[in-house]
Amino acid sequence: MGISVGLVGLGGFGSEFADLFRSHPAVDRVALCDMEPDRVARFAEKESWRGKFDPSDAYNSLDEICKSDLDALVIITQPTLHAPQAIQAMESGKHVYSAVPIISLPDGDEILDWCDRLVKTCERTGMRYMLGETTYYVPQAMYCRRRAAEGAFGRFVHAEGQYLHDVDEPACNLREVRKWRRSSKAGREITKMLARYEGVISGPMHYPTHSVSGPISVMGARMTQVCAWGQEDETGDDYFKGALTNEIALFRMSNGATARIAECRKIAHTGEVTFCVLGTMGSFRPNYWMIRGQRTDLTIEDMRDPLPQAVQEAYREGLGSAHFYGGHGGSHAYLVHEFCDAIANDREPAINVWEAVRYMAAGVMAHKSALAGGEVLDVPDWGDPPADR
Ligand SMILES: NC(=O)c1ccc[n+]([C@@H]2O[C@H](COP(=O)([O-])OP(=O)(O)OC[C@H]3O[C@@H](n4cnc5c(N)ncnc54)[C@H](O)[C@@H]3O)[C@@H](O)[C@H]2O)c1
């Protein structure tokens, strides 16, 4: 028997995942949930959804869907809501997939507190949590983790990761994204809630998962110390009211390497999420592998892990095209597969809560350092998954 999954949040990003979850061969029942009924209807009325979706599995609130007997919830709501919603879902006996980040709030101490509560909830309830970090499954990250497993890097020396996304990037304008996310019923509540942070200075390091997950997951190491600097907006742009524009951090890592991480929202070079990892024996930069000056160029197919044949076929059939890998470097198909396979086989997903809090803690402490003018700060950690999970 397959697993049952409820999709909570069918806005812009959630919609991109709905057909992948519906098509996955480990899933035999899918429920739909959004506070905006038309966003549920868009899928509920589709012919292709008849096989795995029953109209009694349409919900308009998280509270309602938490009372169901579903195995797992996929939470792709606004970023300020994820952690409390994930905890509510796990408390009601459901495994959780959450869009990134764990939570985004202006106050870093509150983010760390939510990380702590999330880890404790996983431990107490035994439920599984996976963070849907897209960079973890870009082909470059898959390739580097394979090389790391072979020991091909030698000793890790240094890594770099960057998420460069100008606020006015034409392909994804962040002013429009914010306006859209605040326009729904849930979004209007968020605007009211955020008013209490007047005077708190936030920054792009509070959403660090795209830039740190490559270096952390490839090296299998965590950030231990950080110093960072941030930049203020010099133009009085309302978008950056109460927030730094760009933050650059240097980390010391638990394996002795260093990592330079850049999170930039006001920068002409934009639309880039990349990383490199340099070792004593081998190094990776996008998209080539290098050993002492000898360079091997890599194609996407060279770098990508193969998806199981049955999963590929199910995606192909369900999505009606050969383009089933989805957005963000084709990572969507892998994220869905990893979560469904982990829940169906009762194992920890790759980006489990202990891995996910490492990404967040690195960013939160980098922002704190930036606010303190580059002071060197320790990065907290919650350890590895317990051996019996
Ligand atoms: N590369 C990436 O990993 C990536 C890219 C884009 C977006 N995201 C993340 O995806 C998330 C969603 O972004 P989006 O653009 O789709 O936002 P959106 O505003 O379009 O969608 C969010 C949806 O959640 C629903 N919702 C909120 N609370 C709810 C509740 N309690 N019960 C039922 N429905 C509820 C809203 O009604 C809305 O439809 C964000 O957190 C964002 O950070 C990640």
C-alpha cells in the first residue's frame, strides 16, 4: 500500500509540486488544502486528479487537514508560517515536507528558537521532517556528493556559495513576489503580524538555505564560527526598510575548511545560485572538475544522479512530457522522490531536521555578526540524527 499526502499551500510554488506528488508511484492518495478555495479547485477539477484525489479530501485550513488520517503534509505556505505549521502537523501525527526556509522572521533569536522547537518535536513525536531545499538536488550538488563519498576531494580546503537575486530581477521581481504573497487571506494576516518587528533589522542571511546547503551537504561538515559584513540600502528604497541589502560571511567549518557565503538582494549580477568546493586532491567549480590544472568539463547528465526507472516513468506519464524534472535546476522531481521514498520506507529523509537547522543557524549567526560589525561568533548545532531513527 502506498502513502497518503496532503498538499498545504497551492500558491505559486506549491502548484509547481502538485502533479509531481500526485504522480509519484509511492503515493496512492493526495489531499488538497489552501485557504483560497479557487487554488484547491484548480487541481480538484482536473480529470488527471480523479485517480488519487477524492473530493472529501479538499480542505480550506491547516486545522482541518490536521484532523485527517493522512500520513504526511507538504507545507508550501508563506515563509513566515512554516515552522509553527510543521510543528502543528507533526503534533497531529503527520510527517512533514516544508518549503524553505525553516522559517523567515526579522528576529534571529526567534528563528533559532523555532529550530530548537522543531528538532524537539521530531524527537518527541517520532515524525519525520524534510526541508525542500532545491539547491541540495541541483545536478552540481549531486555530483559533488558522489565525489565526496569517493574521497576524491582529498582534504576539503575551501567552499563558496552564493545566492545573487536582485530585488528588481526581471525573471522574478521580489517586489512583485512580496506583493503577491501578502495579497491572500493568509498574507494579510502576515502583514499585520510583521508590524510587531518595527525597528528590528533583518537581512538576506535569514533565508540562507540556497547558498549554504551546497557547501554543507557536500562536505558533510557544519559551520562552527562566522564573521560577516552587511550593506545598507543607500537610496531609501521602501523594500529594504528594516533590512540589509547584501550580506557576505566567512565561516570556519567543523572539518577545518573555510566557506565564503554571499546572500545579495541588491546586485547587478543576478539570477545566480552557485557553489564551488575546493580540496587538496580535486576541486569543483560550475561545471567542471579539476585535478592540478587538468580540467574535465561536465554536462548536466554527467552530474545528475539517476532517478529510479519506475519513478521516471510515473513522472513522465503524470506530467505528460519529458520535462518532469521541474524548476530550480531540475531539483523538484528529486525533492518529491526523496520525501515520498523516505516516508514509504520509514527512513530519515536526506534533508532531515538536523541537516536543515545547520543551514538556518549558519545564516542567523552570520546576520548577527554583520549587525555586530564582523564580530566572530560561534554557530550553534543540534547534532546528527539519533542512530535509532
Ligand atoms: N527555490 C525554492 O526553494 C523556492 C522558490 C520559490 C518559493 N519558495 C518557497 O515556497 C513558499 C511558498 O511561496 P509561494 O510563492 O507559493 O507563496 P504563495 O503566497 O503563492 O502561496 C502560499 C499559499 O499558502 C496558503 N496558506 C497559507 N497558510 C495556510 C493555511 N493555514 N492553510 C491553508 N493554506 C494556507 C495561502 O493561501 C497561499 O495560497 C515560500 O515559503 C517560499 O519561500 C521556495
